[in-house]
Amino acid sequence: MNNQKYTRKLSHPVRRFFAVTIPVVLLLIVGQYAVLSIVAVRDNLKMLYDQEDVKLLSGNIPADSTWFMHYKDKTWLETRYQISRTDSISLSVNLGDSTLQLELKGVVLKRSKILDFRADQIFSHLNEGAYHHFFGVQAVAESALSTIEKEPLIVKNAPKDTIEYAEQEHVIGSAKSEVVHWLLQLDNGIVLKIEGADKLSNDGGWMGRKFWWKQDFMQLKKDIQKTLFFEIPDYKPEIAMVISEADAKAIFRALPTSPLICIRF
């Protein structure tokens, strides 16, 4: 009995130690992550404005001026012209008039209305030099992730005769609603996210949120690992858009493996 009481008395300080230490350590990690994340954005901007092409094109033109708006339109047309000279299907994203288009040699193959979009604040504070660095040159999608297969394949054995055909069960095809979300990692550092929205699928519901949570968790895991070693996390600015589910599926499957992208912000 005395030994048991003695053991219980010792356990109280141990529990108190862990009860205090663990929350403090977690709080320090969260604080460190928050500070280093801010540093990552600032360092990214500093590196951007230190590049020669940005320095040469930068001036003192207000971002909300009429001149800057015309400059964006000019850059947009020039970039689309660059892509139109290629033989591959490309993707053009005009956030100015909320339009997303599949194009081939300048000809619009499919146009989709952007229902909603959100973008990192970094894009709203770019001068003309930094804007041209991001959007004045055609981007290439280096990798893609999605909730659907790129090229679905269905294998069916043809019936030998009419008797076997009659014995088979035949289901009339229908437009099945499914979660359609995908993202592209561009070579200029931008992450382009596309969400398919449909009333029947409730904008993706649980499966859609699960897809984006998985991507966020993977990125957070990498950032925390760097934070623990006092390294600055990677920062990749994001542009996310919502279009119809049918358009999201058709456009994703029509794009080549490494499509060219042009964006008008």
C-alpha cells in the first residue's frame, strides 16, 4: 500500500510536467511556423523584385491606374499570341472577364464561365515588372493532380451473336455526377486550382473537401518539417477558380500532359 501511494504521488508532477510542456512546445512550433511563413512570402517578393527582367520593366505606375489596366490587356494579347503559334491545345484564363478557354492556334475550342475565383494577395500588389514576370510569358504545367482519371478506359467484350447479346444486361448511359477537382503546378511557381461545381453534387461535398484537405495536409507536413529545422517554408502563390462540373471534366481531359497556360489577372 505504501509503495502504491508513493508511486501515485510521483506520477502527479510527471503528469503536470507533460501537461505544461507539450502545449508550450506546440505553441512555440505554431508561432515559429507563422513567423517563417511570413518570412517566406517576403523573401519570395524580394527575390522576385531582385530579378533583372523585373528591375528593367518596373516603374512607379499605380496598380489601379488606367495605364496599368491597358498594360495588362497588352500583356494578355501578347501571351495568347505566343501560345497560338504552337500546335498544342492550351488553356487561357481571363480573370478580368471571368472566362476560361481551351484554345488551339488561337481558335477557341471551348469556353467556360468562371463562377467564382480567389487569389493570393500578392497578385494585387505587383508592379508592371513583376506582373510581366508572372503573366507576360506563357507558363507550362509541370504536374497535375485530380479527382478523376485523365483518360478513362472501359473494356467490354462484344457478344458473339444476337442470342448472347439478348442475354446480357444493358444499362442506358446517363450523365453521372461526380466530383471534379484538379490543380496544375506551373513552372512560374503559381498553383492553379479548378473546382467543378454542380447543384446535384453539392459542389463536390465531402469527397471534394477531402481532395483539397489532402493537398493542404501534404503541403503543411512539408512546411512543418522545414520549420522544425528552422528552414523557411516554400511559398507558391495560388489562384483558385470555380466552373461548372461538366466543363471542369471536359477541359481537364482535353488538355495535353504539359499544357501551355496564359493568365490575365
